[in-house]
Amino acid sequence: MAKKTQSNSSLPRGFRAVGVHCGIKAKGVLDLALLVSDVPAAAAGVFTRSTVVGAPVTVSRERVRAGRARGVVVNSGVSNVAMGTRGVAAARSMAASAAAAVGCLEKEMLVASTGVIGEPLPLAKIQAALPAAIRGLSPRGLPSAARAIMTTDTVPKLAHARLRIGSREVRVAGIAKGSGMVEPNMATMLSFLVTDAAVAPALLRRILRASADRSFNRLTIDGESSTSDTVLLFANGCAENARLAKSSDRGASRFAQAIGDVCETLAKDLARDGEGATTLISVRIEGAKSPADASLAARRVANSLLVKTAIFGRDPNWGRILQTIGAAGVAIRLDRAEVRLSGVRVFGSGASTGPAARRKAALRLARPEVEIAVRLGAGRSGASCWTCDLSYDYVRINAEYTT
């Protein structure tokens, strides 16, 4: 099972990272990250499916197809989106400068950016900061890199896992950022995962896609998919385990589980730190007619402004939950349906369970983590996702984002 990393936790063998200040943000705030492998690594990536994408997505999507890379350079503060050919040229130059500083081929360096849309990338500032970044690269540099990729996040997100493949210990570590404009569509926000396992690129791609589907793709903060969504996974083989090439190989399922656990930990942390959030909400749907209905119902509840504001107000308003499921056209049998709020049954057998249950539920909604569980009574399919409440601060943060 993945667990949160401590600030002094080392990266998997053969990886180094750093976060530095390059001058995009206010003085002293970290805004440039570098994550590299000392040796060529297998690489996989998943990206936004938006039709409006950042230049870094275009460059990294193209390069990761080769299945090999040495690392990624990331800036925050400016996303390099909607800048045309100028933006693509800047993304390539940013990657080329980082590759030259690291001492690898240009095509082995991936790139990502996050921040304000429509602003030119301050390439000169990034290039000027790279020598300091190279000097600062460290096996213990992941916490600073996690801070450097933050935008409106209030805390860095890090997670790690360990497992054994044969006689070898394998490590996995990951960081992520994303606090608003988050409802992943194949990927999410920015997340970078590294492992010292030896894994074939084709298997690494399959594992990452499956892990993203059961973690990041079950996350929504405000129902808005980013133009820069990127998840990258690097595996450099420094653990010297027997190379994993097929899903049936010994240790492959445990490795896939470890990657999935790290992704799930990061996804929950992102929901917990949503813009203005006070509560992590887990939505669980059971008894749906089909997997599609279950997924639609879960997302509909998680994205409902009425539901999210009710949770913020500690209001056990089950009517809002049923209303939004019905409005989505999801099959439901009210006479068999059930709604539970953090374990308290507030609706069942076609009616409210009464004021005492609502009062008990209201007390539980004051906790930092709550669960909305709905049984539709229409079949056997289920789905789940994570989101957060909607507070006054969400409006303030986004009303003032560029001003």
C-alpha cells in the first residue's frame, strides 16, 4: 500500500530532483523543478484530451512515444498555452537547455508547464536558473520539486511505496499538483512518478493508463479539464530486478498495484487540497444498471454545485443528491434506493429516515473527510470518485486568479 513520504525520504535509486526559484513568481518562491534519472529510463505518459493543449503537452506527447527518457523540466506560474508556434519553440528550447545542462540528448528531456494561460514563457529566466538547478539535484530533492510545481495548491503532494520483485527491493515515488481546473480526462493536472524497477516501456504504458483510470480519472474538483494535464512515469531499472515485460511476469501485478496506490494517494491529496476546500468527499455509487450509469452518477454527484455547497454548509440534504442523479437520466428505483452520509442512512425505501438521522449526519459532515454513498437499486454496477466541497474561498481564488 502506498504511503505519504516524509520530507527526508530518498528517491528511488538513480533519480535526483530539485526545485529552485527562477523568477517567474515572487522572490524566493520555488517555480522551476527538474527531475532526472542518472541513466536512460523507460518512460510512459498520459495527457489531456482537451482540444486546447499547452505547447509542453505537444512536445512531451511526441517524445514519450519513443518509450525512453532521462527526465522532465517543469515550470509553474506560466502554462505556455495558446501561444502558437512561439509557444512550441519555447517549450522545445526549455527542454533543450535542460538536456544540455543534464548532459543528455534533447529528445530524452520532457517538459511541462502550469500557470496562467496566454502569457509568453519567460525562457531567459528559466535558462538562467538551470545551472543552480543542476548543482542542487539530489536524491532527497523531491519535496522541493513538489513545491516548485505548485500553483494555487496550499501544500505539496508526495507519495511513495516499496515492494519486492524477486529478491530485489523496488521503490516508487510520485509528486502531483492541481487545486483548481481539475476533472481529468485520461490524465490530470501535473504528476510525475519514478521507480527504480526494470520494466519494458510497453508494459509501463499499460500500467500507467490503468492506474490513471482508477485514480486520477476518478478525481474532480470543479468539473473543468486542464489544457496542461500530464502524468509521466519513469522506470530506470536501477533496482536490478528481473525485467518486467508482460503482465503475467512474476511481480508485475504487485508492481502495478504499487503504482496504482501511489496514484490513488496523490489523487485523494489533490481533492483534499482543492481550491478553497474544507472537506474531502468520497462518492460511492452501488446498484447501478450499468458501469456507464454508475460512473455518470458518481461524477454527477461529485460535480454538483448544490451538493458541494451543501457539504460545505454541513447540510445533510439528500434531496440534492437524488435530484442530480435523476437529472442525468440515470436509472434509479426510488423504492429500493438508499443514501448514506458518512455511514448515516438518511434516505431509504422511498422516503426520508427522519430528523434524528439528519441531525446525526450533520454532525458527521463536520469531519474533514466524508462519504456520500448511494445505492440506486437498479442493477449491480458500481463506481467511485473523489471531490471536495465548494466554499466562499473557491470563488475568491478564481475571481482574482490573474488580477
